[in-house]
Amino acid sequence: MKKAKKITLSNGLRVLLVPEPDARAATALILVQAGSMYETKRVNGVSHFLEHMVFKGTATRPEPGMIAHELTALGAQFNAFTDQEHTGYYVKVQAGKFPKALDIVSDLYLHPLFDPREIEKERGVIIQEINMYEDDLPARAARIFNRLMYGDQPAGWDVAGEKPVVRRLGRDDFIGYRAHRYVMPGTVITIAGKFDARAALAQIEEAFGGITRRAAPPMRPTAVRQSAPRLAVHFKESDQAHIVLGFRAFGMFDRRRYALRALGDILGGGMSSRLFMRVREQMGAAYYIGAGSDLSLDHGHFSVAAGVNHAQLTAVIRAILEECRRLRDETVPAAEFRKSKDHLVGGMILGIETSDDLASFYGGQEILGRPALSPEEVIARIKEVTADDVRAVARTIMRDAGLNLAVVGPYRGQAPFRKILTL
């Protein structure tokens, strides 16, 4: 597979072209450096709310529903998303209808109206989305874990924001935030699949080329301080306990990230992983359990998440810590290690089969400022990882000084968990 071709316009807009002539579809993905990591406490949630609002009308498609009806008529798949570091808008459509799809997704980015009447309607939608997340106990455990790790700073805030803030955000907040974040040097357009590269680039230059170059304010650095295990217990009547147990790691630019991915796969990356076999198959204590890393620009963590039978909760926590100790203290056997790397490589290949997968793969690297690696280069990095590398990264991060545990369930005290929370 060829690497993406990158073109940078004079105003700083980056365009990535990933042609796949044998494909039947094409995807346009616009990513912008706008997420909760770039917000202040006063407007936490504005990135996500703004993402919703662009679909409510633009200068050329002013009525609510026009955008959705037009894209549906094209037979398109379309959506948007907001994360800590970026917001994305994408349209995937059959190749022959791609120019129209590119026109619509460009319009979403360039000409939102922010009609005050629609803001009031969508405010209720956002509140209900937050309520949905609060009722999703695995998601709640993850949010509590994140706040436990990072506290009251952007890295610890919810992407959707808090309900009191969402209730008071207004049109001026959207306009002001967009003026600072939706700038050309902070935006990447990725086109993948079957398309006319020359025509697509000309269309982008016509739509975006006249916008003045402006720089976006930098992200504030994340403060990371911890010297002993941390614990958060959230009371909730439930049929099972939901936990996230994890350790502080490092940022996404660290070369050890490939060893960390292998560590996650060995510990909880699938149905043959150590934790799945022990906690689900042997103990019969959980339906879901998995492990992996979440690495951001200047911080990161490695964690295990599980939904656990109440009666076996402390036993499961002990089992997770024991398996972490094994990875820290013992080298993974050769056959198990080969299986894990094959699993990672297979997942990598299956994860880039479609045009939207490819757009996310290349665009995601570019918007975060990471080296633009091809799939083959990422696979090579995974294959280079050794069992000693995995043990070394486990020894680095799996320490009491970076250990955190979030528990959601019918528990009011920390004592049962505090006494076992140690490596």
C-alpha cells in the first residue's frame, strides 16, 4: 500500500490523498484540533456541542434536516465525533457521487449558522446524551478512572462536558471557540478510496484556499503527579461491579507504545488473553474483561476494564494484579508472544480494509503531529518488539506509584479495596 500523498496549501491546510483505484467507495474526513484538551473550564463541552450544531444548518443549507436528507439521498454514511484532541466530520459514499459528498462535508466545516433556536433544541439532546453515558456503567467507570488519574484539568474532563456548562453555552461561545480552533494550520482533510485526485484537490482549493492563515493557541500541558495508589468508589445499585484498574504510562510519541500494545494484547487483548482465560473462563467471574492503552499528546495510561460478579470482585482485583506482576517479573514465553504479535498484525490489517478506515489511519496521525507511517511501517514496528521490550515496559509502568482503581457498584467504603491495592 502506498503512503498518503500530502499537500499543504499556502494557508496551512493539510490535504492527504490516499487513492485506492480498485475501491468502490471514497471517504472525505475533515479533522480539526478542537477537543476537550483545548477547552477552558468555563466552556468544557463546547467542542462536542459545536460538532452537533454544524449539522443543524449552514449558510447554503439553512434548514434543519437539509444536510441529512441530502446525504441520505446520496446513499452516504456520515457522522461526526469529538475526542480529547480533535473533532472529525466524515462522509463515505460510492465513488461516482464523491464530489457532491466532499461539497457537503466542506460546507459543514466552513459555514455553520449556529441558529439560537437550534442551539436550544440541541442543548436538550446533549443533556440526554450525557444522561445516557451516566446510565452506561462501564462508561461511567471509565470516566471516574480518568478523573482519578488527571483530576480537574482538561485531561480529566468529560468530552461531552458537565450539564451546568452545557445549559449555559450560547452562540457567542461557539463563534468565539470556532474562531480560535477552526483554523487552517489546525485542520487536515483526508480523502481515501476511489476518486479523481486532481479534481478533488481543485475542489478543496476552491473551497478552502481563500481562508486567511491564522495560528491556533497551543494546548496547555497536563500536570501528572502521583506517589501512591489511588482509589475511587462510586455507589450505584447494580447487578455487577464495573472496574477500571490501570497505571500511568507515557505519551503517544514514545517508541515504547508498540511494546505497550503487545503488553495489552497479552494481558487482555482477546479471548485467548491471560485475563480472559483466568477471570472469565477459569473463575467464571466476568462477561467482559479487556486491557489496553490510551495514549494522548503529553500523557497516557494502561488499564484493565471489567464487569464483575459482586461476590468475586476482590478476588478478580487480586487476579488482575497478580497477572500484572507476572508480566513485570517474568518474560513472556516465545509461543505466546508470537501469537500475540500475529493477533496485533492481523487486527491492524483488518482495521484498514475500507476507505473510512484508511482515512482515519492517515488523518489521525497527521492531526496529532505523529510521523506519517504507512500500515506496512506500523506492522514492521510491531514485529520488531521483543519479549524483553514488553517486560521492560511492564516494569516501568506497573508500580504502586502509578496504580489507580475506579469501582462502580453498591459499595460505600474503600476499605475492602484499599488493603489489596498494591503490587
